[in-house]
Amino acid sequence: MNGEGEGPRPDKSVDPGPKETESQGELFPRDSFSSGPAAEEPKIKRLVYPIWTENKAKLIERYLYYFVLITKHGTYIDGFAGPQKPGKPDLWAAKLVLESEPRWLRHFYLFDRRRAQVARLNHLKAEQPTTDAYGRLINREIRVEEGDFNVLVHDLLRSGRISGTEAAFCLLDQTTFQCHWSTVKALSDHKAEGEHKIELFYFLATGWMRRALCAVKTGKILENWWGRNDWAKVREMQPLEISQELVRRLKEELGYESVKAWPIYERQSGGRIMYHMIHATDHPHAPHLISRAYDRAVQAKESPEQCLFDFAEDLKEI
Ligand SMILES: C[S@@+](CC[C@H](N)C(=O)[O-])C[C@H]1O[C@@H](n2cnc3c(N)ncnc32)[C@H](O)[C@@H]1O
């Protein structure tokens, strides 16, 4: 199994590429965009531009840019944070999020189990400016930790660093089956009732799922990943069914109010779905912001003033 670099070659049986047509349903074929029961999901605007693999990190960055304009603070946890393509730093989520302006995310917890990746993360940390354009100190904490996130996540959550009122986001950008379900559950359960849950960006390797499932030799890997004793049935499921089942479980087992699986295509013109980015949130504004981010991640960033003007229009009915 790959820990770094590109995953195994994608499964050619998954090929519902996007088409430029009138409605969201047609632009994103029904099977490619999975969410929970339609009646329970917040409505979002029609989507225009699909995201392709090279922009998956930009989607996360753009969403956090929007969110932080509203919250003015926040914590970013990245469980599998080393760069997928070390030679292409502009595709690296941790770097894009760290360097996004305004630098209002205050706490960063970046994990990777590979020493070379941790060295890259430490280098990235060292490159960050300590003062802003006016010479004022940037009040930020950036922690890089080496080890298995499935273990270290519990130390972070127990540490008391993520309070109930803190807006917190966790990127789970695993290559295939590295992120244990118990880790997802621990993040989901961290906040008390009535507080906003830690939001999740969970990457599912839809494009090479079948090949990866065939390559897994030990059941324990799938058992940890799936987190239930019916894990063996995953081998019989289609990648899109797995995505839909994860969406359902994030809602029904973990209690997230909105969960949507956003397709990430192979290339700009479409092709296979390589990933689903499953976004789980209980914040009422989040579904609109992620929809806007998906639509605009590859375009030039709007100014904070423009965003806040648009948000006032978009979000006033919520
Ligand atoms: C797909 S890459 C992450 C890509 C990154 N988000 C980016 O934007 O380029 C997955 C990373 O997870 C790391 N990793 C794999 N298993 C891990 C584990 N159990 N705990 C922490 N890191 C792990 C790998 O070393 C690799 O750096």
C-alpha cells in the first residue's frame, strides 16, 4: 500500500465524468454525488465547475478561507499532513491552509507517521512569517508531530487544547485505509452536545478503491478502517456504494447534520472520479460555504469584502 506519492492506478470501472448541462443532477450524475436523504440535507446552489485532483487541496483552503472570514479564529488539524507530491508544494493542503490570508486560524496540529514527511512539515513551519505586513506578531501555534494519527489524535483531544467554542476542522487525507473509524468517531464525539462538532474533510480513494481492496492482505486493516465487524462486506461493494454508506454512517452513527460527498475528478475535462471528499458538519452555514468553495476553488480568490457582501446575501435566510 502506498504511504506517499500517487496511489495505485485507478479502477477503470468508475467513470462517470462530468458533463456541462443544465442542472446539478445532470452536471454531477446522480451516482457521483452522494449525500444523505435529500429531505434532511440543506439545499445548495447548482454547481458549475467540477474539481479535479490537482485542486483538491485548493478546495480545502478556499472553504477555510470563507469560514474564517466568519469565525475570525479556528483550529486546523491535519492527520495525514505530509505532502502527497513533495515536488509540487502548491498542491499541498497544509501549506495552502497555513499560508492563506488573513492568517486568522490560530492553532495548527499537523501529523505524519513518516520521518521524511515530518521533516517537510517542520521545514514548512520554519518558513512561516512571525509578523504580519504591519510588523505585528502573528499569534499562532503550529505543532508538528511524528507518529500514527490514530494514536496521537486521542492525546490531542485529551489535552484540552480544543475547547467547545473553538471552530475546529480536521483534514483526513488518507491514501487508502489509513484512517481508523475509531479516529473519525473520536473527533466527532469530542465536543459536548450543543457545541459545534469538529468538522471533517474525509478523503475516500474512490478511483483506486477496488484495486486497493484486492491488494489488502490482512483483514485487520479493513476492520480498523471500517470500524465494524461487517468489514468483509466492503470487498463486495462498489466504490460509490462505499462512499454513500460512509455518508450515511457519518450522519446516523456519528450525528453530523450535513454530510456530502464531493467528487474530485481525474482531470479538468472530467474522466474518472478519483476521490470523494466527504464533508461532515453541523454548522448551518457550512453547506453553503463548501458549495461555494467547490464552485470557485480554481478561480481567483474573491476579496474578504466581496465574500462578506455575498455571504450577507447568501446566508441571511439561514
Ligand atoms: C495522501 S498523503 C497526504 C497528502 C496531503 N494532505 C497533501 O495535501 O498533499 C498521506 C500522508 O499520510 C501519512 N500517513 C500514512 N499513515 C499515517 C498514519 N497512520 N498516521 C499519520 N500519518 C500517516 C503518509 O506518510 C502521507 O504523508
